[in-house]
Amino acid sequence: MVNTVCDTLYPDGNTVAELRACANGVADSVTGLKADGIAHSDPNLFHYREYFEDFSYEVVAGNAFGAVNTGLAEHAVADGYWLMLEPLGTSGPYTITFGGETPFFTTQVTDTITGVPEPASLALLASGLVGLAGVRRKRD
């Protein structure tokens, strides 16, 4: 729903401990978490907090986020609130809305997604169609 990454590409810190403090500070300031259209078992969305410790990634020029600093972030820490989608049926489309606020940014996402049949369902449908074709041939 809301995630922050503190890394060595920006003046967030030079050590993992400094990066952890940066990410914790942002995640601790989150308010107004929202998740509509998403099945979740715990109504307290603040219980869905997870963090990821000391990973690296590369930021390329012209990226989708418009990040100015490019290159390898040798150390990064992420902290935030996450929900995974339950498997969707094929009767969609489904509209989901999620987000939250911090003193630094607001995230508000609304998206419409359509469930896709799983491969086993497609195989079952295909075998049924083959069976129908066989029955029809027998009658002719």
C-alpha cells in the first residue's frame, strides 16, 4: 500500500543502520492506510508492515519514476505496508483502491484488473470441448 526505500544513491545514509533509521522514520509516519476491493483478513492495515534489509539495485536513466540519481545503490532498506491479492475469479473486472499518507508523500492508487483463468481451468475447458466434439462425431 505504502512503501519507502532509503538507499546510498540519495543522502539517506551510508550505513545499513542509518538507512534502517531513515526507512523506519518514514514508515512510522504513515497515516490513513486504505485498501478497498482487496480481501484482507485483518482490518487493522497497520499489521501488514514488512521491511527488507540491505539489498542493492540499479537505477537507470530515463526510468519510469523520473529518478534523477542513477547508478548502483549498493545498500538499500525498504519499509512499508503491503497486501497481496487473493486469487481473483474470472467474473471481473475488479476495481481496487489503496494508499496512505506520510508527511513526505501521499500514495493513492485506483486500478481495474481482470481475473485470468488459471491453466488447470483452461485444460479442463479444452478437454470438455474435445469430448463434445467426439460425441458429435459419434452421432454423425
